[in-house]
Amino acid sequence: MTRRLTTEAPPDVSLTAPELAGVAAVMSAVGVTPAGPLTSALIAGGRSNLTFRLGDGTREWVLRTPPRTGRTPSAHDVAREFRVTTALGTTDVPVARAVAVCEDEAVLGGPFAVAEYVPGRTLQSGADLTALDESILDAVVRELVGALATLHAVDHVAVGLERFGRPDAYAERQLKRWSGQWSLVSDGSFDDLASVVSERLAELLPEQRSTGIVHGDYRIDNTILDLGASGSPRVAAIVDWELCTIGDPVADVATMLAYRNPAFDWIVGESSAWTSSHLPDPEGLAAAYESAGGVPLVDLDLHLALANYKIAVIAAGIEHRRRAGSGAGAGFDTAGRAVGPYLEASLLAMRS
């Protein structure tokens, strides 16, 4: 995985030698013993959980753990990520092999999960994207939507995720969850607008017509790509599963489309790959997903409204952590600017 590495991490996001020794002990307990003392480097790009690349001089892994301050309930569930990637390891969905999970906060001050390192590229910025040949980029888009359709085709009961989440009333549960998160992270600036959005959503919630595993945060920079010397790219792994649950796959597609909003650049703090004009517009991506065998996109506008609301709350949560003094890197100083545009986009989708 070739995400950018932050070598000068602030003290609250650095892993000390004793902490790394504790991580090594957890790994050894499941039969994966590092060949020597672990080293770590913070991988930039995460806005909710912290992600570190670990190494012992021979092998590499990735560790995910919540921020040490400014957490909100249920927003940083690395144990949940571990459970779903373990289950998906038996399917055609590309995931990094899960190694270990530790919920004893005495080791790092919070829970953490370790997975195998997956080599490849993560396209985060617009510059990353435009560096690709057009033919390669077209193939990448097909692989992206194809991987999402593959995920949605998985029988969650057959892979042991029958209790991973309620299969019904997904939109209702999402609205309740994100409205609850809003009450925790809002600074009051957009409370009136958020209330209008949530009230209208409550009146227009779409009926659930399909059920499957929902990633919850799907876009190009939450995948690791193998671009291949042969010119045949593939998705090597889908990452960042902390919002995954059982629910309506149409909502997953809607979230992917909502991230195409240019306001997403404020959340990541740069011109992002996923907002690039070199990618298909939302309508083109939706058509590509259906062509790849995905579920019928019934009531997509209403799902888009809910997705935009969710992203507004996520942006407010990043701003909340900034105010709490937690987190570092691009996006933490600008994510708050995306809250209003995403709330407006939610209203617009409900007028469609």
C-alpha cells in the first residue's frame, strides 16, 4: 500500500517502543511473531481511525486504532473492521488478511487491529489520478464498481455475519445514528439546517428492497490498486471498513456518489482523486455499477439525500476532533467548511 507517510507525527499519534512491544505480543499470541522489534510510520489519509504501517525488517503489516482524544461513540470500531474482513477473507471480495485484534485499551490506550500489508497504490489526490493513462483509468473505474458489486452479492449469513447488523430498516437506523452523532459533534453553526434536513429525511425515507454487506465509505482512496505492468489494473484490497454493516446496498452506492461532491476536497484537505473531473459523473458511475451486476438502484435520490447528510456529520466530526486537539494532517483545518454544502446537497437531492 503506497499511501503517504507522515514521518513527523505529533506525540498523541506516535507509537512508542513499549507500545510496539505490546502490539508484537498480541501478534505473537495468534501465531504471527515479528522477526524483530517493530517499527511504525503513520499513514496519512485517515480522518477517523489512525493507520500505521508496521515492520520488523522482513515483513510489514498495517495497524488501525482510534484517535486518542475526541472520540465519538461507534465511530472508530476497529474490532468491527476486523470481524468483517475476517469473514470476507473467504470470498472474492478483495481484502487484506486480518491478523489480530486487541480490545484491551491498556496496550495502546484504545483498541487496535492488525492486518497484512497489501502492496499497491492508493490514489488520493487529483494529481495521483491524472498521472494515469486514460485507458488505465477507465479500467480502474470498471474494477472499482465491479468490486463493490461483488461485495453486495455476498451472502452475509453464509459468511457468518448474520448478527453483524439488523438486515431491515437500514435507512431509518442510519438517520437515527447520524442524527445522534450530530448532537455530539455539532458546534451549533448549522443546527437549524441540519434539523430541516433530518426532519425531511424522516418523512421521505426510502423503502429497503435489497439487503447485503454495506461498506459505508466506498471510494477510490479507500481501495488499494494493483495497476499491473500488463495494463490490467485490479482492486488488490478494499480498506477502511469501520462503517460497515448489514443494510441496503443502494445506500452504499449513494455514498460513493455523494463523495464526488467538490466539497469533499475540504474534508481531505486537498484536490482529491475522487472529485476529479477525469472520472465519470455520478450518473455514469451509477450506470457502471448496474452494468457490473449490482443491485437495482431504486430510490437513488433519497439514498443520496441520506448519504449527503451522513457525510456532513462526518465532516462535523472531524471538526469536533480538531477542536478537541485530536488528529493531525490535511483536512482537519478545513473539514468544517464541507458541513454546509453537504447539508444543502441533501436538501437538493430530496427535491429531485
